Amino acid sequence: MISTLTIEPLSKAHNRTAFDCGNKALNHFLQKIARQHMEKGLSKTFILIDTKHPSEIIAYMSLVVCEVLTDDIPHQWKNKYPNKIPAAKLAKLAVAYDHQRKGYGGILLIDAMQKTLNVSYKMGISGLFVDAKHEQAKAYYNQFDFISLPEQLDNLFLPLSTLAKSLSQTTESTTDTNALE
């Protein structure tokens, strides 16, 4: 059987209790909160699995909708938007400790970007926000053209136009982001 990675919504079939990314808060969210938030419509959590081991969670991300004041975004974008703008937010992103440094976080980030772009075709959305928990995370997101917000060193923004451009460059060779090998 060929091993295939796939991204799917979190469900009861996935072993949340075994997940450990080395961060207690991120582990706790997945193990105790993520499914409740999904049931209440507060966030959507997606997991990366290997189809050979479908209950094992390699990595996960949670996406939410947010509203941002234009005063909180970089100057070059302020005049282009009204006082408040709708956006998507990558609220959580974690990779299991024994799967880190293998590119799995990037797979989920690209999927989050694609999901944001897909939503933009059906409703108004300005881009994707993310909170970088530390400088290493900030540098990671900067690779994908996220820009820092003024006065908020840990908050980064990827405008929709930049997201679409970055995504087309990143995924030109990938025809189906839900069936990654």
C-alpha cells in the first residue's frame, strides 16, 4: 500500500490523546477543545494524516473568521479598506514532535491559504492573519510573504492578492491539495 498524506476535518476517529507537539497549550486545544469548537461552529480544525495510519494525527491547524480594524494593518493597506475588515485567521498550527522538520507545517499552511482563497470566491474576505508565537515562527511565515502588523510584533497578515500570487507559485505542480504525497 502506497503511503499518502491527506488533510481532513478532525473527527472522533482520530486519536487526539496521543498527539504531542511539545507545546502544552497546542496539545490541550486539540485534545480537549477542538472538537467542541467545531460542533459549536467557532472554528474548524483540519488534520494531516497518513492513509496507512488514519487515526494518527501528524499535524493539525484550526481556522477561524475574524474582524480586524484597519488601524491594525500596515500603512500601505489602510487606505484600501474600510474601518473594519473581515479575514480568515490561522488560529493554531502544530506538528507532532516526531514529525517536525519534515515540511508538514508547510503542507497545512498552503492548505489554509487555499481554503482562504476558496472562501473569497463566495464571501468577502481580505486575507489571512496568523499569530506568530516566537521569532522563529515569524521567520517561517515571512517565507510565505506574510507581513508584520505595526505595533503587533506577533501578528502577521497575508493580503488576499498576495496570497493568491504566493499560492499559485507554491502549488503550480500540485493539482490536488487534498491528496498530497
